[in-house]
Amino acid sequence: MKKKLISIFLAAAMTLSFAGCSQESDGGSENNNNNSNNSANNGGENTDNQGGGAASGETITLRVWGGEEDQALLAELVDDFKAAHPDQSFDIQVGVESESTAKDTVLTDISAAADVFAFASDQLASLVRANALANIDSMSDVLSAYSGKSVADVKSANSAGTISTATYKDTLYAFPMSGGNNYFLYYDANVLSEDDVKSWDSMLTKAQQGGKQVGMTLASGWYLASFFMGAGFTASTNEDGTTNCDWNGTSADGYTGVQVVESILGITNNSSFLAVADGDLSNQIASGNVCAIVDGTWDADAAQAAFGDGYRATKLPTFTCNGNQLQQYAFTGSKLIGVNALSENVGWATVLAEFLTNEASQNKRFDQRQLSPSNINAASRDEVKANVAGAASIAQDSFGAVQDVGEKFWDPTKTLGELCAQKQLEIGDTAGIQASLDTAVEGITAAIS
């Protein structure tokens, strides 16, 4: 038995030694250090120089990036991680970097980026193609030696959908941190009934009667796509990173892009509609002016505080398109934590990333931030099932599509959404709307320079 254990740890050490020798094109990582003792999961055997960190007695230095709203929680989880590895000295610094902008910051200078960082799942492909993410599948032996969990365990512990968002070409490149990265409708039941929020038409009418507004971000492709997807239009990524998009044509369901834009204009022309700038949703909730808003689980606390005993959430409403009621869809995804491929302590960085996303950490993340767990056991808790925002997010997933668009998608769709939000397009101006759609699709599908 002793020989078998020694063989396992030697294999782990060799894996990291090889990782330190070269930078592989598939996101493999550099590491020139060796890790220290850890006897927590090795049957009592003390083994030196394992896991890619420093030898026993040396301090492992790591940096972690997460959203501003996650700083207190991350600091707490880092303390938990240190307590789980009492024989190893750590210097772990926690810094601010939004999941929505992590890719851009990391790719500015990968070597200067944090060892471990959170990001939205739609950024995965770009990070992998730039060799910025460590190959998690290749770290399974190290992970097993230090956490007692293999990569297979990680995959089986999380929902299949969130694992798919962390996978690129059949290889795992990140750990799911939370699911439910979609959007739905929060509303105040003191103003709107369950029936009112079933359609944009009835919701806006009732909001107007109550002297309130309904908010949504349109100057963002992430939100704007909800109307096009509801009408059967698609956008998808090609192997070279470019995007296919058919919004300026006719969908498989028989609707035209012009009809969809006119549907959006029918909403924005209503005086009870509030076009919200991207990133300003929580402020508008807190203002007290809105009785409903399209948002996600990350603003659950703000919605609950604003709506009080009327706090409710549900799937997105239907919208009128060419005389028919169509269900509004949503992009869906997850939030991930990845390991910098250039980390000098890639082994310990991998172990830390797994810890920050394990079941216990996801329980804390839900309890403190109400973010829907990707971990199956964490998601099965009664507290999660009874959560207003979490239940709405799950309901919306039945009317959603995994986000799969290239980097050229965002700017043109933001511009198109801004034209709709500012009512610079007019219902009935078919030629003008078509020209704007053609321009947007030309930009979306452009080659990557």
C-alpha cells in the first residue's frame, strides 16, 4: 500500500514537472517550482515536492481576482483554504476584477494577470485560444493528491450544462462557480399581478396605471438577443472565432428581423418603458421608480430590498411580433474560475480554484450572494429551491440558449440596441430598419483581425 501511495504522488510530481518545462498550445501551463508536504488526503504519508508549489517551509504566493461584490466572500474562502492546508504557508492576495471584463484585462498581459480569476463562461473560448488558461484535465493527479478529488469528480459534482460551459473541444479549462447566469423578470406584486407579467403589453399597461416603469437594458447584445432568439433567429461561433448571425433575414419560424425590431420599438415607445444603461440595473431598482426589471440573480438583494413584501420573480414575458405573442428567450451560461496558464504556482492555483468552487464554497456563495449553485448537491438544498430569484432563473433556462458568439458580436449589437433604446428607428420605416440590421450583421460576422 505504501508503495502504491508513493507511486501516485510521484506521478503527480512528474505531471507538474513536465508542465513547467513548456507552454503548450492548448493552454497548458508553466511551472518551475515544487510543492510542499500535504498529508491531508494521502493516507498519512508525508511527501515532499508535490503539486507544483514551493518545498515545505516556503511560502506559496498567489493572486485571486473576483468581482467587487465578491471581495468579502473571497477573503473568507481564502481563509478557509489556508485552514484546510495548515502545513503550507501561503501569501494569497485578493483583488478586484469583474467577471464581465476579466478576459480583456487578462489578455492585455497574461503574465501580469492573477493566478486564479473568475470570468463569465462566454469568455472561455477566447481565453483558451490565447493560451491564457491552464488545462484542468491535465492537472487531475495533482488535484487528487491535494484535495482528494479528481477532475472526474469535479465533472460529476456539477451540472452537465455548467461543465459544458467550462469545456472547449472536449477539454476542461475552468471550474464552474455558479449556474443560472441568465436573466429573467423581477417584479413588485404590489403593483403587478402574476397575470400582468405574462406579456410586455399587459405589464406596461398596468405599470402606466400605477405611475411606474418597467426597465431593461437594450444597448447590450446579451439582452437584445432575447427578442431575436424568441423569434427563432440564431447566432453561433465558427471554428475561427467568427460569428454566424441571421438577424437581418428571415428566421426558421418565418419572422423577419425588421418585424423583431418593430416589436422592440413597440415596447420602447411606451412611456412606461425605461431603457437602462448596462451596469445600472441595481441603481434603477433602488430608485423606486420601477415595478419590474429584466435582471439576473446577482441583483436579487437589491430587488428584494426595493420591492419588500411584493418581491417576486418569474421567466421573461412574451412580446408581440407580427400579431403573435412570442416567448422572450435569454442567453444562458455560468460563472467560472480559471487558472492562469503562466502561473508560477499552477499546481496550488489549481487546488485553490477547485476549493473556491467546491460544494461548501458554493453553499456560502448562495447564502451570502444568492448565486445559483452549479454543484448538484448545493443546488438540491431546500434553501435554493425556495429562493425566488433562483427559481425564476431555473424557469428561464427552459426558454434559453447557451451563449455561443464570437468577440465581434458585442459592439454591433450594442449599437443596434442603442438605436432601439433611443428610438432612433421608427415603426414602419422598413428600409431604415433593414439598413441598420444589415450594418449590425456585417459587423457581427466580420473577420477577426
